[in-house]
Amino acid sequence: MRNASRFEFIKSQHVPSLTVLHAAMEDFSYDRHAHEEYAFGVTLAGRQDFFSGGQFHQSPPGNVIVFNPEEVHDGQSGGEHTLDYLMLYVDPDQLAPLFAEALGRPSGAGFRSPTTLMHDAKLRTSILELARLVTHGIGSCIDQENALYRIAERTAQLGGEVVDKPRATRPETLLERAKAYIHAHLEQDISLDAISAAAHLSRYHFLRLFRQHYGITPHQYVINCRINAARAALAEGAFPSDVALRYGFSDSSHFNRRFKRIYAVTPSQYRRDIAR
């Protein structure tokens, strides 16, 4: 069977932390994962099927997809036609002041879009315009910054808001301790017993509570965090073999398989794309 799946990452030469993914896929499925960035996507052709926020979604051509940071999701082509889509990834620190300005608030940190899948021509046009500028390497810094602001502004207009963090429940507090432990020990050999101990929970109770709260297992979360950290290191020019060793993958083949399940390309291809 012909492999029709293609994935290309393009890094903005003007806006720090902004990356575009242009993908065409029909025989590939993403594992459940989460990014540390905001992700803004447009389905161009085919149908985009994915799970997020406890729901299954289907995105036909023209629809917009918005993932908040750390929002667990997967993805695959649906229907009979090849899925073609664009996705923008932007660091929260880059967007926080733009959300603040759009909302008229002193801070935009913690902004959340309440809607994952929407059909909005203005937001779609803004995403496609910024993707065009980055992909073709055209426009000045202020052109790309203005296009990014229009995305933030329209997302805010569609009902997003800065969520004032309510007082955490005891389970949430314990799980946050577990996550903090994981992030602090990504370059070390982490055991489930050590993570559950950091959360002051029994191993069984921790496993059940973590999956119920985040939609993935602690093991999936650890792998996801390591892959995200590895991606950042690759973007800075680190060699895949060094990154694999740093983040506890048994060998380059293991690292390649895990990385590809989340980013659809090998670490070497990602590093090559971003370096252009």
C-alpha cells in the first residue's frame, strides 16, 4: 500500500517558540499525549478524528481545533480520504501578554479555551495566514506578531478566559506533587513507587486517581514529558543519540519509536526540519 502520510515542521524565524506542522496522513495514529504549548489547527481536507476532554470529536474541512497546554488528546484520519491539516504550536509565555491585552486584564497567564472544536471563519483565516507567513518565510517580525495577536484576540472573543485557579482539592494537590516529582526527575530512572510516595498515596490508589484525572497512565505521562523535553533539546541542536541517553531511552530505536508516536516523525527528521 502507498504511504500517503507526510509531516513537516517549520519553525518561525521571527517569533520565538512558534512552530508550524503541515501534515497529510491516512495510515498513522497519534498516541494519547499532551503538549506544553497551545495548539491551533485547521482541518484542510479529509476528516480529523480525535479524543480530547473526555469526548470524541470529528473535524471536517474548515473546522478549527484548539488545544490548551497539557490537554490530553490523540488523533487519526477519519473517513476514506487523506487527512490534510495545519497546526500551530505556541509557548504559553508567548501568548500570555496577548491574551491579557485582548481580554483587558493585567495578566493572560492561565488562559483556557473552553471549546476544542469550532467553526469560525475569522479564527481559521488568522491561523492560515500565520501558517502561510511562517511556512514560506515571508513577512517581517511585526507581520507574524500581528497575525499571532489576531489569533489570540479571536480565541478570547469566542469565550476563552483566564481561569482563576480555585482552591485545589486534596486529590488534585497530591497529583500535582506527583507531576512536580516527575518533572524534577525526568533524567533519572523513575519508579512508580517513588512517584506514588511523592504524592503520599498508595500505588494502587495513585494509579487509579491519576488515570481518572488526566486520562492517561503515569507511565504514559512520564514518557510524554520526556519526549516533550527531548523535543526542546532537539530544537536547540542536540543530537538524537545524546537526547535518547539523557532522557532514559534504552537505545535510539526505542527513542525513535516513542518520539514518532507523538510527533509523527523521527527525532532526526524533527531536528532537521527545525534547523532549516
